[in-house]
Amino acid sequence: MASDFYAVDSKPAFGHIPRTPQPVSIDEVQAALRELNRRYSA
């Protein structure tokens, strides 16, 4: 994650981001950002 603030102690590649029901992986975050860039880039 961009910040360790949301890191899950026992799973460093996961973060528990506010308003998410469960921790998400950095891979999921990066894939979502890539998809947003693909959809909304000029």
C-alpha cells in the first residue's frame, strides 16, 4: 500500500482500507487503478 497505516500486520501485501469488508491485496488495488486509467484516460 502507499501507506503502512492500513497494512494488515500478519499479511504485509494486504491492507484494510476504510469501508472495505475485508483486506484487499496490493495487486487488487493496482488492477483497479489500471482499469480506472484505461476507462478514463483521454
